[in-house]
Amino acid sequence: MRIFGEPTPGAADHVGPIRVTPTVVVLMPEATPADAVSGGNWKGIGVTPDQACLEDDAESAARVWLDGS
């Protein structure tokens, strides 16, 4: 698996579904949780993409990579 785009914020399990293709749905972080005891959060412990690029350029970057492999 290869990941394209921007690093995720590390928002733990607060995710929302995003349809990528008719048969593929990914779950992307959409919130930053706060720990009830410490008040801290998990921000910054997210996913680092294999190929960093702007969110809007991720699909075209992935297509270029696929065409070259």
C-alpha cells in the first residue's frame, strides 16, 4: 500500500467515511479528541504519507505513480 497526500492530524477514532471509488471507502480523521482525565489529545500522532503532496493533488499524484509502476 502507498499513501499520498498530507499527514493526518492523528485524531484517533473520530473518523468519517470518504468514498474513493465505487467499491472503496476510506475512513479519514475529522476531529481531535480530548482525554477525559489528562485533557490532552493525540494530535500529531497520525499517518505520514509515503508521498507528501497537497490534499487536492493526492489523486493525480497517485495516478502518476500508478502509470509509472
